[in-house]
Amino acid sequence: SLPTASGLAEMGAHWIHGPSPGNPVFRLASQYGLLGPEAALEENQQAEAGGHPALPSVTYGSSGRVLSPKAVSEARNLFYALLASTRAFQGSKEPPAPSVGEYLRAEIARRVPTMAGGVEDARRLQLAVLAACLKLECCISGTHSMDLVALEPFGEYVSLPGLDCTFPGGYSSLSERLLSALPEGTVLLNKAVRTIRWRGSFRGEGDDARDFPVRVECEDGDAFLADHVIVTVPLGFLKERHQEFFQPPLPERKAEAIRRLGFGTNNKIFLEFEQPFWEPHQQLLEVVWEDESPLEEPSADLEANWFKKLIGFVVLQPPEQHGHVLCGFIAGRESEHMETLSDAEVLSTMTRLLRTVTGNPSLPAPRSMLRSRWHSAPYTRGSYSYVAVGGSGDDIDVLAQPLPEDPQDARPLQLLFAGEATHRTFYSTTHGALLSGWREAERLIQHLRA
């Protein structure tokens, strides 16, 4: 969470997804009194949003008009019904397509003749809305295209009940609260690790010196000796650096799981306005490019069209705290291209986009802009994981397995692995990351008690 002109900008995790008793992030946040009163309402905790919470929205078309809510909801309902049908292929030996994207497109193509009662203009609009739904799904899955997301294991992901909620004091209020309970000096920040040497025999210093199997070497030259290390670095970093990060290198089985799993980019663009141009009740401003269709290949010209991958903007709530701020979401290679542009280029493109879709050429430009750059960040190289075509949930379990592989090894549990990419049913979420950390802590506790 970063302080901005009038409030907080969540550069990373934004919502508690599924705030209900089954979510450990929600339980901790409730216990520490970090949430607003709505989050505590029982009906909010029981609501089944299926990972797609319905915010009061307005949908703008690229022709500069507000699109018919009826046409938009018809297309969206079809998309969500098709998305729900993907769960039927979990465990299937022969799914109808390798990827979620290919399956959805085939199903959409089958329905085209009957879509919108066969009226051509209405049908084209519904196809454009379906193309926008696919872009939103790319943001949720953290991928460039749903063609990269494997169909068969897609249904393993579990959505918890509850209407997604935010932290009034920022998501970091939770980590700050957890840190405050630890003895001073326990956590070292800005201490980048260069190499983890394991399966070694590293001698400590002092009279009671003994051998340790692991040595963690930092970029500043410091080193730490350990019996056990829990590795929580993002999968994007592992994909790029695992070969030199671990010495000796990871076993081939684990390296293969790292290669097979998917890891993409989802970024945010915050725009702050002097005055809102949206209505007070509107919490989501969607954008649909009316000439697009999920059955046609999108343009590969990132420079000219990167902004078309933007799904729209969430209005940060409440305005009394945040001011008048929109938060745009954009995924994939277009999102990574956005990171290479200057602030001025992104700001002018967003201004032009909003003037186009609202049909108001004199709409005031935002007074400030802030964005995340998760792909450029050297220790993340993206946002979060998904199960890619060619991979399976088994790869997540392999990634989560501690090393050495032989549990009878004289020095077991030298390397333990946690983080969202190691949780088979809650990957891509903060609660998945938290549970994976607790899992590895429990593994160590049981080992030390034995």
C-alpha cells in the first residue's frame, strides 16, 4: 500500500477474495479489527460471487456511448455460464480443448447463429462484450491469453464465498500488525539474496560452532547459516533465476514444474481527478471495443493498441478517503509494454481513452497518475501464477515439496517452498500464500518435535 495525494494505492493485492470464515486473511483481519463494518455482515460472508463480484457498473463503448445494460448483461451471463461449464472437465482424460480460451471460443462460435436473436448489430455488440469478458479473465488469471491456461485443471481453483472487500487502512495494515508481534530485529528488509547453497557443510563461528547444511548469501556480501530455509520468492523469479539461485541446482523434477507452470503480469493504473465524471453509485467503469470479437485475432501491434487490453476502471471507495480515483487493470504483454512507457505517455493515452469512450473530447485530464510495474520488478517478474497448457495441479504439488527429496536424509527439510504458486486450490491469492506459509511452518514444527 502506497500513500497517494488523498488516500492509499494498493500496488499489489487489492481485495480479500472471499471474505468468509474459510479465508485465513479474513479471519486475521477480523481478529485485528482491520476491516470496515460491511465485511462483518453475515449475508456478505455467505454471498456466492464465484470470484466475479458484481459492482454497480456502467459500460462504455469505443464509439463514445454507454452500452445497453441489457445487451451487456446477456453477453456476460452467457460468458459466466460457459466459464462455469469448464469445471466439468476436471480430471477428464480427453478435455474438448487444451486451453480455457480455445474451449470458450469454440462454445461462443457454436452460439453465434442464435445470438441476439440473429440481429447483426446486436450480435456484433454481444461478441465485443464477450471479448471484453475474456480480457477480464486474463486479469483474474494473471495471463496474457486464456489460450495459455490449461482447461482440465482449471476447475481445481476454489473460490470462497463472501463479497470481496478491501482494507480501509491498506492491505499492508495486516502485515504491519503481524510484524508488530515479532521481536525487534527479527525481520531484515532490503536484504536481497543472491544464492542459496544447500546440501553443504558450512561451519559456524564461535566456541559452540557446528556445521549447517544451508548458507544463504546476500547481494551485499552478508551470509546466514541455517538448518532450514523457507523459500517464498515468486514463481516469475524462479523461472528466470532458479539455475543460479540454488547451488547445487534444483532436481530436474522441480525445475520442470517451474518451467511448466504459468506466471503472467497484471498491472494497475491509478488516475486521480479533481472532480468525478462518473455517477456517485457507479463503482466500475467498463470499456468495450465494439469492433472486437473473441473469434478474431487481436492486433499484435502493442505500440499502437496496448491500451485496448485495459478492462476498465474500479472507482476507489470511499471517495472521502481516496478522493476521486480510478484504478484501471491491464494484463499480459500489453501490460508489460505499458511498463516501458513514460508516465507522460501513459497519462496522455489514458486521457485520450477516457475522452473517446465517454464521447467527451473536453473531459479534464487526470491530475496525477500512478502505476504498478510488476514485470519489470527484478524479484517478481510478473504478478501471480496459473496452471498453463502442458502443466497440471501436480506441478504445484511438486513445487511445494521440500528438499532433499528423500525424507530419510540425515539433514531433512533444508529447503521448504511456500508462496501462492505452491497452493493447489488457492494459487494466485493472498490467502493461498498465507496458508502455504503456515503449512511449511507446521511441517518444521512437526519435524522439530519428533
